[in-house]
Amino acid sequence: MRNIDSVPPSVGRFGPATNFFQAARLIAESGQLAYRPALFDQLLSDVWFEGRVYPATVDAAEHLSTMLPAVAPAWRPWLALALGVFAEGHAPDPALPDAVYAAVAKGYDGYRELLSRLGSTENAARTSLLYLLAHFPAQGDLIEGLTRSPHVSAPDAARVARCTEDPAAESRFPLGRCWPSPTHWVLDTHEKQIDQEWRASLALPDEDHREIRDLETMAILALLGAQAEDAADRESADLPGARQTPAELLQDTRERLDVREPAPGTQNTATSAAVPHHQHDVFCCPDCLNPLDLAVPSECPRCGKRYDIADTVVDFLPGTEFSQAGLGLMFLKDPLHVARYESLRPNFVALMAADWAGEITFEDEYAYLRDHVRPVDGPVLDVACGSGRWTRPLADIVGADRVVGVDVSRAMVDQFHAALPGIPIGRASVTSLPIAGGSVGAVNCWNALQLFANPWAALSEMARVLRPGGSLTLLTFRTTARPLQRHFQRRHETAFNVSSFDRDVLTSRIREMGFEIIDSWSPNNYLFVTARRLTSGASDSPAKAEI
């Protein structure tokens, strides 16, 4: 261990990293048995900030790596987390993160030894050590031991195996089949064929392939770290652990929703109910807003824009597919990801909302919509409706004959139509809605605003199409204030190219667009918002420009 009394501290965030070494000395004292958040903040403040590392972080990593195996049990998860975020650090000089990583790696044998002697109740320390060990190539029988351990879940063991695997040996963990864990991706014969076709359609250059694989690794590490931070926080506060895993939460939700997802690559053969004219009539040309005759596939008589119609689906983007960086939107083009959307969503939500204990249930979300969707005359628009998970409850609340969906993903639109063949859906961009100004009675955008490249332009479009008095309901995610939690949330956002929001900034921007805020609720890092349109202020053209 570094002799912190005889060697001057190196340069940290504010100069000599004296705070770190003072805190480290206090934590190492034999009487320091309880975790103290202020002391941990002092430990980090000099040597790490929002992912940034400093010259002093090298010394700090070496010191913590030798200190961790002998520290009091209450501090084990927090020091392991600190070492993990050090290993992920960035700095203007690329050589510095490499030096920090090497310093953290020196303690590898000690981390494994500590993991081997943890008691059955030390879940926070175990999950934090798994997160830390996942940064380094596996040595010895680590993965075999994790797989056999009764205290390590199969998804976590597979996550560590994926992150520590040689990237060149991809056959075991193929690209796109590892998040949230490789255990989610056991494919049957039919799915394997679909998988091969999807991979052939990607045709990724080697450089893009490596970049996406690195993003996938980042996303898995963010998930491991976020659940470890939550376990450490709960243990330190003496709170009960998660009541249900994301998979168990999913099963409860599926039973309540009576979800029966069609198999990928199949078509729904049910006869569609007749679509009321007022639902189809809500659609117009997204480019010039000219009313359209949707009796036959055609083009806009004013501007010539093409559109296709198949049953209750109107495709305003025929022959095109959206493109955007990150894992999220790439996965929305994948029929297998779309088919598994409901099983993947709980992991995304748990991380973004910091809700690993399932404190906000399906009933809570349903009740919020029931109590806050207040349409005036006109259809109710579900923006970025995806596979229809929340369109069905919306239809229960306002009536299926009033609901219309819009989504940009071809695969999601197909899934929506297979599940809800009687509800019309338009395939279109959220920043160029195929809806006339002031023509819908309510707008819902549930668990989607964070996906948009330009959320302000999307909100402006929602304001444009909503009639005065109509409600806007949103569910998205708040930017967390806890430093480590924010680190994992930010890494997840980077990997999936999504956003979180400051509550005051979001509600202020909504007000500026002509709304009155009726309700704003932020349990954990969820962000529920209800607003009422005050004046139409409708523009004559969609909000395509950057706002």
C-alpha cells in the first residue's frame, strides 16, 4: 500500500489530492466500520469527477486496490465501485486513462480472492466486485466459478463472461445478442434464420462493427455498475433489496396485460375491425400538411410525397429507414429485438429510473394515464407508440375508436399492427408528424421522449397538432444527482444514444410551447408530466428545423 504519510500526493482535480488520502486513512482505520457517504464523497472529490480522471487517480487506484481486500465489509462495495469507475475514466491525455486502468488492474488477484471469501449475505460487495472484474480479461477459472456459484445469477455470470471475452472470439457472444445479458438470447431454429438475415442486412464495416461492440460492452458494464450501486446504497441505508428482478417484473406485467406477442417474421391473420373515418382522417401529408385521400396508396396531390397503405398502416416513409448512432435505434430495426421488446424494457427502465426494486409498477403507470389523460374532441395520438404496449391501456381509457399511433420504426409498426390490427398507425418521424395542426384531442408520449435526437422539436410538433384544452402526458427519465448513479446513467445514455432531463428545464420548455403544467411527478428518476394546451399557436408546417 502506498505510504500516504511519506510521499506527497500527486495532482488531482483541485491540486494536491490531500482529500483523497485523508479520507483513505480514515476509512482504513480499524474503528471505521460504518459507511459514511460524506467520507466517500471526499475520497472521490480530488481524483474523479463525472468520469474524468487525473494524475492523482493513478496513485489513488493503486492505493485502493491494495486497501480493498482488508477494508471493513461496509466499505467493500463502495471501494470496488470507485475502482470500476476509475477503470472507465477519460482525460484529455489518452495516456492517463491507460495508466489508471493499469493501476486498477494490479489488484486483480486481490479482487478475486475477496470475491471467493464473501459471505452469502454480502450481495452488494459481490455485485460490485463482479462489475469491477468485468473490466479485465478473465484469468484462471473465474467464469467457471461464477457459473457454478449459487450466489451469482446466470445473467450476471454471462455479463461478466461477455465483457471479459476476447473480442476476436465473437462466435460465443455475437454482436447484438448480449444486452442486457447473453442469457436473454437463446434462439430457436426460426429465430436463428431471422438472425442470419438481419446480420446480412447490416453489412457493417469492421470499424463500425468494433464501435458497436464497444458500445454494447459499455451498456453491459453500465447495467452491472448501476445495479451494484443500487445494492450498495440500499445496504448502507438498511433498506430491503429489490423485491423482483427485471425478468420477474416483466412476467407480472405480461400477465396483467395479457400479452401474447406474435412470433417474429409472422403476420397477424386476424380480420381488422373497420377503422372509423375520423381516425384515418386525422392523417395528412407530413411535408405540406395537405389533406390526403387514403382510399388508395398514392401521393400527395400538392407536393408529390409518396405514401403507402396496407390495411390500417399508413407508411409515410416508404422505402426508407431511419438512421441514428447508438444501440437503441439500431436494435429497433432488428425483428428479434422488437419481438423481445417487452422482456428488454424492464432492464432499460430499471437503470434509467434507478428502480431496481420495482417501486413503480404497471398499475402505477396505468393509474397515472387513467387519472391524467383528458382529451377534448378529436382522436387521441400515441406518439412513438412502439409495439403498442401503452396504446392498449390508452384505448381502454378513452376507447379504441379514438386512438391513433405514430412510430418511425418499420419493425415496431409491424409489431403494433400484429398486436392491435384495429387501431390505425402512421409510420412517420416525430419531428414531422402527418397530423393537421390543432386536430387531436390528446397526445401521449410514454417512455419515448428520451429516444428522440431532438426532443424539443418533437415536443413542438406535439404542441402543433394538439387542440386547446387537450392533455399532453409524458413519461421519461430525470437526470439523477447521485454521482456514481449519474455515471452509469450517462454511460447508458451514450451507448443507446438516449437522454435524461432536468425536471425544471423540461417543464419550462413545455410551458414556453403554450402549455400549462398540470402535474409533474418524479419518483426515483422517473419523470411523469401532464400539461394542458392553452392556445393552438399552430404552425403551418411541421417542426423539422432544429429547435
